[in-house]
Amino acid sequence: MTFKDSDRVKLGKTQVGKTERDGYVSFGHPTVKLKLPSGESVEVDEGVVDLIKLMNSIPGIETKGSCQGQEPNYGYVQFMPDANEDKAHASIYFMYHMMKNMHGAWVMHRYKMGEYEKSAGSEHPDAYRFKFTTEIGNGYVLKWSPYTYPAVLAAAQKSAEETKQST
């Protein structure tokens, strides 16, 4: 995860486990330099580069920040409408499709955990690890437990297709 200077000032001092360089604060995850459709180059945690590329490929969406997460901390991606006024509503459609598709993933997870409990007579150790949440405020934020990231990426792929068809 990286923060620009203005965000670093809000954060105050660098916490243990973080490194600071060139005006950015990083949580130590390996990063990849990624060129956005806007032409801007950003550093993205290696663990979420596929999600960031996917989201930025949707006309009308621009990601603003992200982190791959690490137990017990959530991973996240913040996004908002880009400057394309004709496609500004794409972020709303994407959020709608993500909620719908993640609900389907959660139902499947609960079913598998229930089947395990029936066959084993005890609760599966991953029963409560499936976490996904959203925020609306300064744009939109998707958050997930690192355990859930494969489901988030799959839902995002399906959501991107549905969003492109809807907009």
C-alpha cells in the first residue's frame, strides 16, 4: 500500500513494520509499477495487481489506492468515477455487480462449511474467515480478508464483464 505525501501527513509517524521512501509509506509488500490508462504510473502491491489492472480497464473507473492485506488486516481497493462523464456511472454498476457476485460466493462458502460440519461433526477452521465489505464515502472501497481474495478477484472479473455490458 502506498500513500502520497498528503496522506502521510495525516498518518503521522511511520509505524513499526512500514518503510518510508521518496514521499511514500509502504507496508513492506513487494510492489509492481503499473501504468494506468490515465498515463499515471503508480506502485501497486504485487498481490492485487490483477485486480487493479482489471478495474482500471473499465471505462469510467479509476482506482485511487490499494493494499493486498495481510492477516489480520483487510486488503482493499478504493475507486471512483474517472473524468469520463459519459461513463461516470460505471463505478455504481461495478459496486452493484460486486455485491451481487460476492453474495453468491459467500452463499457457496457457507454451504461448503455446512457440508464439512455435517460430515466431520465439527466446525471447519475457515468457517468465519470469509470477509468482504464495502464503504461509500470518498468514492467506493472494497475490503476483504486475504483468505477471500481469490473470490474477490473472480467476482471482479465477472463484475467487470457485467459492468461493461451495462454501461
